[in-house]
Amino acid sequence: MTGGETAGGEEFAFGEGPVAHGEAITNGVRLHYAAAGPADGDLVVLLHGFPECWYTWRRQLPALAAAGYRVVAPDLRGYNRSEKPRGTDAYRLPELAADIEGLVSELGSEEASLVGHDWGGVVAWKAAMEYDSVSRLVVLNAPHPVEYVRGLTAEQALRSWYAAAIQLPWLPEVLLGARECRAIGRVLREGPAEPGAFTEREIARFRRAACRPGAMASMLSYYRAFARHTVRTELRGRLSPVTSPDPVEPVAAPTLVCWGERDAALSTDRLDGLDRYATDLRIERFPGASHWVHRDRPEEVTRAILAHLP
């Protein structure tokens, strides 16, 4: 561990206690993280999505810590205060999952429960597919990476138009980064179902994180690496007239999927047949919530997470 944890950290905006900040070298990359809860508590790792950082979990961190868990919310590689490796290949799913496996080890634990939203959820799926250290899995509005490609429908392809647009070189960085990442603020204001799900103070914080040197290119590299590697590999197997797609070992860890059904980016079709990819699966739907289900329904989602954790 590099730097360790700095006690006394930073107060939550809603006054529910401090967090400590630390850094860890994992899989050759330096990750910043925020931590709360007792050092001897069962480890829970919270993985954020695009275009956020660790702070998106500010409503879940204190509740999980108060329940006795050691809660760690990293900035994923490329985001906010974490290191930003250059090159699209640095953001392939196996690398991202290895970051989390290494982080759990660096934190001195043999296992952890993973909770992931959006890209954090995709990374959590991949980590649970690859590593026995994942004891419980909670996924919030994030598709299983293999199911997403193999079950791709015309409706989902239309919803994912932005992912195709991000494949363009340099232009997405320019558009999203213009005027101090103003477009990031628009995404966070207009995306959630509940007005004020993100406060103006939070939006300013996420904009600053996205405007850090190298951050925008790194954040967009998640989409580019997924298209160039995972999508290409799975489509090759799906479309081949000779070979069938490789079998996928289902996730063994007990899995909870929380899904906001008013997700503009992901169809509820992503839940169909998901039990083929997890042996112990429970799905909890939130009909009035958006893609940002943990912000639209923070108390309900937190209760669901706590009920699922050991």
C-alpha cells in the first residue's frame, strides 16, 4: 500500500461522518480510494460508473460503515485522483478486474463483496467471473459484459448510439471536455428520474474530476476498449457459421441485480435470461428509477444492498 489511509479525511456533505483517503498500487496502477467503517469489518468495495468518481457513493458509504462493514470506494483507473495509463488497451476488462482483485489483496483481505454501478458494475461482473475472492456481488444498472453482446437487440443498439459515437477519435474528448466539462453536468442533471438526485455541488465536483489532465481520454477509453476487444471477440463467435460462442462459466457468488427501469441507455431486456450467467441470482426492479438508481432511490437501494451482504 502506498501512502496508507489518512484519518480524519473529509466530511460528507450531509454531515454523516468523515472518510479516510488512501492509495494503493494494484496491477501496476496507483488507485486512490475513500474508506469508512471499522478496520476489522467485512470488506465491501463500491465501484462507480461514468462520468463519476468515488463520491457518487456518499449516500451508501456511511450506512454500510454504520452497519459494521469496512467500505472502500476507489476511483477506477483513469478517473479523478487515480492514475491514468495511456492507450486504449490499458482499459480492457481483464485489466480493470485485475485492479480490483489487487486492491482487495492490498487492503489485507482475502475476499470482498463488490457493489458496482454502470461501468463499475461491468467491472464487478468481470471480477466475479474471474476471481474467487468475490464473496457477494451487487450490480446496479450494468449489463453482464458477455450477455450484453450475445443478447444485443436492435432496441439496445439504438439506445447505445452514444457508445458508437465515442469510438470516433479526439472529437468526443473535445465535446465533453469543452467549457470545463459542461456536458458532464448536463448528463447528471438530465439523466436521473428524481430532480436534485445530484446536487449542484456534486455536479461541480464530478466536472472537476473529469477535467483533470488525461481523465476524459481515460474515461472514454472504457468504451473504446470494450468495443475493440470484448464486443469484437463475442460478435466473432456469435456470427461465425462454423463455431459456436465459448461457454461462459456462471458467477458463483450470490448476486443481486438492482435495476432502475427508466434507464434510457439500457433496456430491461438485459435482465432476460440473466440466470444463465449467475448460479444464485436475485433481481430487484425499481420501476420509477433511472439508470442512476442509487441516486434516485438511495435509501431503498442501500437497504437492498445491506440485506444481500453477509
